[in-house]
Amino acid sequence: TLRVDIDTRSDTVQSKIRDAEMLKINYIVVIGDKEEENKTLAVRPRGGKPKFGIKIKDFVTDLEKEIIY
């Protein structure tokens, strides 16, 4: 089971990321102008550094593997 939430507040992206880290969210996915244009994601795993240019299909595949195991 996946739980997904979208933060549509008018706060800054940094503020939203900080709040998500405080809530111990496993993956923070940011979709900005560059990601939208390139059809990719910026993914920040909990406690890790952000990874940019992740293809949506690859991210979903990795999540599926993580859920199964």
C-alpha cells in the first residue's frame, strides 16, 4: 500500500521539504519546471540527498520492488 500526499500550500519548496522531513516521509518527490519539461522527477529519499532526472517509470519500478521485498 502506498500513501501519497500533495502539498499545495503557497509556502516555499524548501519549507515544504523541511516539513516533510520532520514528518519522516520516506520519499519526497519534487516536480518543478525542469522536471515537467523533461518528464522526470527529483526524488529525495528519507535521510538522503536528492537525485535529479529520475524517469517516472524507473521510480515506479523501484517502488514496486521495494514493496514486494
